[in-house]
Amino acid sequence: MAAQPRRPQLRIACEECRRKRIKCDRGTPQCMPCATSGKTCVVRDNCPRRGPKKGYLKTLQNQIEDLQTRLNEQQEVSTAETRTYSPSREEINSDNDNGGNMMDSIEVQSTSTTTPITLGDIQLWTQPLEVQFPTMQPGPWDCIENSFPCLDFPVLDHTQEPAPFAMGVGLHITPMMHNDLDQLYFDRAYMFAPILQAHRYRSWSKQPNKSKQQTCLQHAMWTLASSLTSQFQVEARQLYGETRQLLHEIESEEPCHQISIEQAQAWLLLAIYELTCEDYHRWMMSAGMAFRLIQMMRLYELDTHESPSTSQAQEQYPAQLSPSGQVQDDWIDVETKRRTFWLAYTIDRFTSMVDGLHMFFDDRMIRTLLPAPEANFASGRPMEMSFLTDVVRDVDLERPDEDLSSFTETVIVAHICGRVLEHKQRPMARTRDTTVEFCRRHRCINALLAQRITMMRMHASAEHLDPVLTFTALAAHISVLMLYDFIESKPLGTKVQATQLTNTLHAECQQQALDAVADISLLVVALDRHFQTHPLTPILLLLAARFSQSHPGLNDASNKLMPCIITTLQSSINLNRLSQSFLQLIRPQNDIYVSFT
């Protein structure tokens, strides 16, 4: 092959080689790099001079100095106007900090795109006490499988910016804050309150003409989400007040028979916020309102008819493969109602464990299917689920269970915790309960707990940490301790047969309690490794502390349990007021004894 003729050396390289910063062989009509890559070889005879023109840098420097001077003048005028129209800033500072100067340096500036946020009189919580306690090495329970390993919530749409709107006096929701609070809920609150589908919420969250019930639900979401981070601690209090005001307005305006699912969800989320950030008695009132609304909507019997088979389900939802099918949307609505009921059910069970109050929902009346997996709920794909009574059985305990989501596993353990409470609250004389029947029921509940603990151990993984499963496992072990504490204090008669059964049952429960205490210590240490924690976790820690106080010297793990509990409660004292309240009850220096529920 004949060599290509070369350009004179005086000619410059082609444009493509100059752009790639490679050596050009100046071949004609194409150089070798352009011929290889299939690019057009273009050679300019006159190459423009590189770098800025003469005097350009001096001109640019003069323009920057002129803009800096004008910017300083505008800032001085803006500062003067702010001091003129904001005279109450010093009064607010004096009320909040008792004469302190924490906010003296804050300057409020108004621009064409933002609106100043006025902070009200917010009482901040105290800082955690700096007390060092020994820690334990994490064990097999420090890694719990994440039930959403492949489920990534889509980032909320930022292209459709909502118009900024004011909420009462002193708080202004900007588009950026709107997006941050939405994403914060699905990032941190959804794990324990998965009652909203992300795509469905996005379809109306930024609409200016949404209903009052949807507005209440959105504000309740923001209230709960803002309490889970230190970034919006100040705004959380004002969001909470606005949400309660909107809910009361709906009650006074709407007829009693017109109840929406958004209204029940708003009360439920607001109750969680009040339990963790406000007052326990106020939470009781709000939770009662949410439970009553759920009862009036009869969400406990959504699936009264028997669940259809897979082929029948396809006939019932013929458009389930269509992303925009109306039938698919109906399934999402029904699934949303199911999840709302089960969230209220779990809250009812776990909070009743604190002081042994009567539970609101009756298991015998429930005809609602368990929640579907998270992937199906997020994508809107219908899936046949089982009833709670079919999953939790008294017989065939060795039956292998299907892989359930964290939320469904929490529902099952909450049901077992409720059975433990019913077992303790059932009077012997009134029900004519014999010793044999009592021991049979006691062993049955213990076997159910052992089954769930085994299932959760099987799903343990070192790659994904799931705080919901850690909370659920902790609740199961606490129930084991409650059964052991109950068998110690339950009078079962003086007959020989009753005494033998009681002694045998006591020995069985004691060994299970010893194993549970060891696992609880590992689970409490694992809680510190989670960036997120379930808001009801302090309740379980309080019950574990009560057991440790009422059974001193049970074993080495029991002796190490109390320092771990106090350390974990102190680490969450800023974001969960339950931790602060429970720390005052379990302080070693307090002589007040609280019986183990």
C-alpha cells in the first residue's frame, strides 16, 4: 500500500486532533486518526489566537469591583429595612432563652424568590446526659435483613414546583422545604408507617386544589417527618399546631358520616408524633380519635369475603398489568386502607404493653388481609395475601413460613404480644380456667414466639440492617420475659398435679427467659448501629428495664442489660421524648419500683 502524501510541515493539525489533544500526522485528504474514527478531517488555514484579548482581564476586574460595590450598598439598605420592620426579634429571643443571645445574630433578608420564616416561641428539649456505660460486642442479632433491598422510592418530582403558601402566623412553606419534607417522610418515616404509596401521593401532593383531608394528611406527614431530624425541629412544633387546627376545622364543617381515609391517616400520624414528641395523655386522645375513625370506616373487615384464588384475582383485576388502569388504582386504595388499619393495630398492641390497658381492636372481629409486600405496593401489582388467623396458628408450628415483609412480621408479633396481654388479664375464677388449660395456652404462646424468633433469625443478614425487624425481634423477646414474669406471680392452686405442672412450666420458661435476656442485650446494642429506629422502641426498652430491676442477679447478661438500655435511651433523647420520660422511671438512684407489665 502506497504511503499517503504528507502536508507541508508549516500547516497546523486538523481540528479533530486538536480537540482530542492527540498528534496529527497531517495526512491528506484525511489524517490517519480521522480516517480511523470516521470523522471529517478539517484543517483551518488561519488559527485564531489563544487566550483573552489584550485588556480583557483588566476590564473584567473593573466590572467585578463595580458589582461588589453595588451589592454592598444593597445589603446595607436591606439590613436597615429589616431592622425597621422586625422590632419583635429581641422580644422573641428573650422569651425563648430567658435573656440569652442565641438568635441575636440572625438576620432576616427578603428577596424576590424567598420569604422570611418567623420562628415562634419553641421550648427546646434538654441535651442528653454525658454518662459512660460499658458496651457489648455485637452478636448474631446485630444484623437484620432489610425487607426493602431492591425497593428504592423514586425521588419526588421537583419539576413541578408548588406555589409557596403560608401556614398560620410565622411559618412559610417554600417549594424547597415542601420537597425536603416529602422526601424526608419516605426516607425515614415510611419504614414504620408504610401507609402511603409514593406515586399516588405525588399525583396530588403539589396540586393547589387538593381537598382539606389531603391537606391535613400532608401536614401530618410533614409534622412526623420534621420530628425525625434536627434540621426541622423548630418547624415541627408549628406544623403540629397547624395540623391539629385543620383537623378540628374538618370535624366542625364536615358531616359525621363523611369520613375519608386521609382524615384517619392524619390523626394516626399525628398520634405517633404526640407519643414521641408531646404528651402521653394527649397521644391517648388522638390515638382514640384515629381508632374510632378506623372503626367507623370498618377497616377491620375490608375482606369479609374469602380471598379469591390467583386466577380469580386476575379476573377481578383485569387491568393490573396496565400502569394507568383504574382497577389497579382501586387495589392500591384498598391496600392503603389495609395498611392504615394494621398500623393502628400494631400501635394499639405495643402501647398497651406499657401499663396493661385494655386493647381497642378485637382479634375475633378482624377480617382484613395482611399487608402486601412493599414491592407490590410500590408498583401497584395486586397480590393474594393471607389472613392473620391463617398465618398465626396454634397447630402445625413447624410449617415453613413464607418470606414476609418487615411490616407484616411486625403485625404478627404485635398479635402475639396482644395474646400475652390477654393471657395475663384473663381472671382464673371468672372463666373457670383450669391449671391444665392455663399451661396449654401458656405453652402455645411460647411456641408461637419461638417460631417467630426462629424465622427472624433465619432472615438475619450482615449486608442489610433493618431497624423494623430489630424492633420486631426485640418485641418478641420482651414477650418471652412477660410470660416468665407472669408464671412466677400466677397462683395456680395447691393440688399435687397443679404444683407439678407449674414447676415444669416454670423451669421451661426460666430457660427461655435466660436465652431471651442474652438476645435482648445484643439487640439493644444493635439499635445503636441503626441510623433509624422505630419510634416505639423506648417502650420495649422500658419493659426490659423493668424486668432487669425486678430480677436482679438473674445472670451476667441481665446485669449488663441495664447500662445498655440507659445508653440507648440517652442517645435518642433529643428526637424521642419517650426516652426522656422513661429514663426518669428507670434511673438506678430512684427508689420507686414499677412492676413489670
